[in-house]
Amino acid sequence: MIRALDDDYRVPIFGQALSLHTDLQRLGAPVRFLHFPDEGHGIGAPNHIRIMYETVLNFLDHHVLGQQWQRPAKL
């Protein structure tokens, strides 16, 4: 099956994902939006998986442990 970019049939990026991100930002929540335009609902490319986990762990280190935010090297 060939999928269009941003083709997530479960959570449309422009209808729900970006709206949630914007709403959380407006409420002052510490949010980050990580977008892989060539992926669908799941993340399958090994380099994308690595970036996602590094981002989540860095986010938690920053907001839970108080460490300085570190941008993943591959971003």
C-alpha cells in the first residue's frame, strides 16, 4: 500500500494532533511536537524510533529530573 505523506488514518495530523499540541501550549503545558511526515500512525523506521525515544527520554530528564534539555543529535 502506498501512503500519502502525513497519512495517519487514526489521528489526522491537521485535525487532531496539531490541535491537541496547540491547546496544550496555550494552557502552558511543557509540550514538544515530533513529526515524521513519511510515517503513518506508528513509527517504523529505525532511525525515527531512535529519535523518538531519545526525545522522550530527554523530555523526561528535563521535566522530571531538572536536567538541561538536550536535543537529540539526529534532529
